[in-house]
Amino acid sequence: MRTEPTAPAAPAPSAVPPRGPVTSASYSITVRLDADVDPASIGRIATAVGSAGGAVTAIDVVESHTDAITVDVTCSAADAAHSQEMVDAIGAVPGVKVRKVSDRTFLLHLGGKLEVASKVPLKTRDDLSMAYTPGVARVCLALAEHPEDVRRLTIKGNTVAVVTDGSAVLGLGDIGPGAALPVMEGKAVLFKRFADIDAWPICLDTQDVDEIVRTVELLAPGFGGINLEDISAPRCFEIERRLRERLDIPVFHDDQHGTAICALAALTNALRVVDKRLDAVKIVVAGGGAAGTAIVNLLLTAGATNVLVWDREGILCPDDERLSPAKQDLARRTNRGCVRGELPDALDGADVFIGVSAGNVLPVEELARMAPRAVVFPMANPTPEVDPVRARQYAAVVASGRSDLPNQINNVLAFPGVFRGLLDARATEIDTPMLLAAAEALAAIVRDDQLNANYIIPSVFDSAVTTAVAQAVAEAARASGAVVELPGRPGLSD
């Protein structure tokens, strides 16, 4: 889940008791080692990894000799320091010598994660003359006469630009465009894997709003949509607004709208589980940045009537002079009674908590202040606002951004299908009814006979997700009339 760290520092460590290490494939290593041929050696190696708190996922014999074997041990750790602890533990096993340690995540990124591949064969002189000169000139002249055909005679019809300035990278903050590139590459890979969309990372070496807007304007002719990514608030609001005004293709800030779609879909089904209505529940949103603002906007449009937003200034109140214009507007549309206080105060009698702020900002015991059969979504990454495991003591339904727990709320459930639908409809913009349609379609994938507290949102690998979301968005786009109608041309068909 994409969130922006806008909230204050975490409470004292005593408020959130530490848990044992949670291993992850993102800290997966392969240790190449030499060992003796004692049949018990492999067992001692696995035991050493386990004693260090790691998880062995594979043991492969690479070479075998009469007096020694070379083994690759693949294991997962909780972080980089934990990886080193496992290596040290393996090296301390009698008869074992560590030769090399490979970080599998870094190996996966060697050379980048993307490539350009041709869709047409270039095997003969005829192939070359049609794909390039002189035949390509005929297509160029046709497009000069009929610019609307660019979407079906070029990659524009299936291409998205993933644009960032590196100012608000997930869990890392302002690290710049070069350091943000692996995240943008990853986003492009997800577009291809889940929606067969050709996306390309565009990392801009500026944080000036005017320069970003103008640069994207200049790049736009080659793309069918713009996905803004990891741009800090409040600049992201202005950038998105101005690009939507100036471009004839959809502009979608995933940190805002992808998060909002997934949160609304998950909440829709969570409320089905606890038998409550959206227009009757009290909702507390922690985080008034890009994601929090978009979630509140979509919740209000969907029918929510009682919402409080908390951020570093406390519960956002419209007469608080410390608030930025964006937060003042958010407060005016939510906290008309000007309720004041901190996050625990906002939770009094609340039915729903949605967190898109920062890790460990809420002691889990404060959830006891919520209404019976509460819904808790701590979605900050990489550390949630409150421990989602312990939150289950106080809430009927818990969801988070974590992949190792039930009910993972992940933006990949939304953005591939959203853009697939926009491109299929040849949409010129994206509006709120399309966002609502995406959320409704995503929620509807979970059937009544599947729904329970541990299954309120489908898996990211559910093949029905992208298709359902895309169809709903395309239908909403066509209903809005914000699409390009392509007239028939002799010899051309879609």
C-alpha cells in the first residue's frame, strides 16, 4: 500500500512491545558454502539458520566430491542485520566454510527489470521496409492527416508513463529520481504482469511544479495515460490538477486514488461482515497527506457522513491556523463540529480506523475505545500504525498492507485494471464515478459465500481482479462520454 509519512514520531517503545523477527523474501540471501560429507552437516546448517531466527527456503548441492560438498543455502531474514546474523551462524557450524553471500533482491535488479521487445518480425527486406523506411512514411502521413488514429497505429494506445520526482518514495521519503528508479521499474513490471500494459518509468530531476507539469505535457503525445507516483503532498495535488486540465489522456496519482479504491473496496466488504452501513459509521483516518485526502474524498462521495482526520497537528479542525490550505479544506469537509484532540480521542466510539500515516503511532490498547465489532485498517508501510496481529484482540476485522497476514490491501489490486479499462475505452480523463466503479467491482469479486473476517478483499493473483476492474472502469468512461471515438478507416480495424 502506498502511504506518505505525514504523522508524528512513534510513541515510546513500551507502547508497542517488540515481536520476534518476521522474515521476508525481500531480505532473501543465498549462501554458498563448503561442507564436509558428514550426513549430519546439512541438518546442522539448517539448525543454525533457525537458531538465528531465519527461515531456510532451499538447500541445493552445487558440487559433490568424495571429501566435501559445495552447497547453496537460500534463506529469508527480517532485515540486512539479521541476514548477517544468519551468515555468522552458518559460518560457526563445524566443518563449514562460507565462500560467498548473494543478496537475491539485488541480483534480481541487476541490469534493471525492464526491456524493449519487438512485436513484429524483422527477418526479411520486406519486413524492414514495412516496419521502417520507406513504408513507415505512409503511416506517418496518415497520422498527420488523422491524429486521432495515433492511439491504434502506435504504442500510445497501450502505454503508460510512470512519472516521479522521487520526493515521497514508499517508506523512504525524498531520495531523489535515480534512487526512485527501481520502484518505478517495479511499477512498470506490475502493469505488464497484471494488465499487459507497456509502462515506462520517467524519473524527473526536479521538484518544481511548473517544470514537472511542462515536462509531462511535452512527453504526453507518446502515452495513453499518466501514472503519477511517489510525489509528495501538497505538490502532488497541484501537479495532478494542472495536468488533468491540460492533457487529453487520463492522469492518475496512484498514491491517492489507487489507495482510495482499495480502501473503499475493503471497507465495503468489512462492513458487510460486521453488518454496519457506510452512512451510519464513524470513521477515523490517520494521515492527511495524499493517500488520506483521497480516501476521505472517495468515502464522502460513496456515502460516509461521519469522518475525522488526524495528522501531526492532532484532529484536523477547520479553525486551526496551523493547517495548510489542503488540510483546512479536508477539515472543513469532515470536522464541522471542530472536535479537538489526539488520535486516541478521535477513536472514542469509532467504528472504523484507517491508517495511512506512519508506523507505531497508536498503542494497540487504545483500540478498546472503539465501538463494538470495530474495523481496523493500519496500512502504513513498511510498519503499520498499530500492530495488526495484536489489533485482532480489539477489532472484528483487521486488514493491512502486509503480505504475511490475511486481508492485504495492495494498490496492485486497482491500478492495472483501472488503466486497462481507461486504455480500452480510449478515455481522455478519469473522474470520481470511474473510481467508485473500480472500488465496487473490486469489492464484488468477494462473493457472499466467500466473505468472512479473514477474506474481505481478493488476492493480487486472483485473475478475476484486473478483468472486473477494467470492465467497470471502461463502462463508466464510456457512460461519461470522456472517450475518443475512432472512425472506421479502409483497411483498419481494432
